[in-house]
Amino acid sequence: MPYVLIIHDVDAYPTWKTIFDDAAGMRKQAGEIRFQLLRHETDANRIVHFSEWVSIEKARRFFESPELIEIRRKAGVIAPEFHYLNEIEQGLL
């Protein structure tokens, strides 16, 4: 299964979250299947977006599109760090 891990700082979480939520349909149409949001324990504006995608190619095309770059700018995203990942194993303990 392909995943994307994005670590980034935002100017203000409430503003970013509104724009993130507004883009849900766009993300789904682009191939995002599910996501998790995580917040740094001591910095409310340091966000991790972990998501499952139908393919790495679709995820990369979406995240690197001029439209999404502009959306990130409007959302106050600072220096996003993208990791495109393929699952090799999972389990429960």
C-alpha cells in the first residue's frame, strides 16, 4: 500500500485545518483513501499528515500540482517535508 508522510509547520492550525477540510473532496478525487493528522506534543502548529493513497504517482502528481502549491501557501504551510512510502509489513502486538 502506498503512503505519504508530510511534516510541516503552519502559521495557525485553525486556519490550516479549515483549508485542509475544504480540500477533502479534492484529495479523495486525487486518490487519497484515508488519513491521520498528528500534532507535535509541544508545538500546536507542527503538523504531521499521514495518508494512504491508491498510488504514489497519483499522490506525487497531486501534492506537486500548482493548484495545491497555491492552496498550501494560502493555508500558511511552512517548508513541507514530503515522504512517499510503500508498505512492506504491518502487524499488531
